[in-house]
Amino acid sequence: MEPYVMSLAGLDPTGGAGLLADIKTFEAHRLNGLGVCTALTAQTDDEFLGVEWIPPEKILAQALPLLDKFPVQFCKVGIVAHPGVLLEVLPALRNARPGIQFILDSVLKASAGYVFHTAVFSQWEMVLDYIALLTPNYEEAIAMSGLPCGESAARKMASKCAILLKGGHRPDKPGWDSLFCGNELVDFAPVATNVPAKHGSGCVLSAAITASLAKGLSLAEACKAGKDYTLRYLQSSEGLLGRHAF
């Protein structure tokens, strides 16, 4: 039976990011994707117009019946109104489905510049105890940790959970992704340059990693597979909206 995977993410009407992009990614990996909406956004592929946040109780009202029926072991988490929402939602989901693993794509602002929230490390710290993997870019790692260097930020947060520091904004190693897992470090080199930018590429990466974990890959293997899948997505079109194919 094909595994079930879940996404908790915002609804992007373009389908290029958030919940719809996650479900497309799951299905491209031949998995059953279940979706829970955490935000209703108004946006295009290059403009963010606004957001209406879904409160924790309504997130749980969507998610708990799914976990009660389907054997979900991996769940990707996208935008929420505030880290405090996750402190209400994630423990309840784990209580309903013991052993479920959460992969958090720490979206702090939209690619068009809209800032979702500016929470500090003390607010994220308790959330990270529930997370199996966090996938920040360089700027998000700095913002979440309070440290001035993305690599130092990743090492700090890796004491709480595994961190995949993405390479898109790294000043020292452009295009390199680095997996910090405890005291271990695994680097993933870029295999192509000058690829077209895509709306929602971070969502696609974290969803592809979640899918690969659900298919039985190790964490390092899943990060590599997710990076490869995202590259194909970036190369799938010239515009900001890509196409999904496994």
C-alpha cells in the first residue's frame, strides 16, 4: 500500500507553493497526500496580497480525523501564524498518532517580501523539540536563532533537531545544502547553475524530503533525493510556476 503523508500548510491559489504544491509533490512521488490548511492566502506567483490565519482548533479539526483513519508517519509543516500555534497543534497530533515525524519548512516571509512573523529563538526553541528536520534558508536560520551567521545558527539549532541549511542565500557556499544532525555534517553540492527561480521551491524541497522519508530513505538520502527532485522542478519551465514529475 502506498504510504500516506500529510501537509499542514497555507493555501496558495497559484498552486506553486504551500499546501497545493505539497500535495502535487507527494503524488509525483506516488504517495497518498493528505492536506490540512493553516492559512488562506491571496497571492499570485510574484505578488503577495494578504493572509487569513486558521486558528489551532480549526487546524486540529481538519487533521485529527485524518490521523485517526490513515497511518500517517511523516508530516510536512509550512506557514502558521506564530510558533505558539505549533505548540498547540503538534503535541495533539503526536498524541493522536504516536511516532509521527514533523518536517518544518520555516517560512518567515513570502518570496514577494511579505513578513509572516518575527518570532525569536526563545519562541521557536520549544517547537524544535517536536521537529525531526528543520529546513531554513540562510536568512531564516539567522532570524530564528538570533545569531549573525547562518552556519552558527544551524549548529545551535541542531542541538534540538536535524537542520538542513539551504544554499540559495548562502554567501560562503552558494547552492550548497548542509545537513546538521547532532555533531555530524553532510554537504550536498549544487549540480547545476543558473537554473530558473521558482515560486514555492522551498515548499517543494521540504515536501520532497518528507515524501522520500515516507518511502524509507535515510535522512541524508532523503535530503539528497529532495534536492534532486527540486532541481528538476526548477528546470521544468522558464516561468515562476513549475511542473511536477517524478
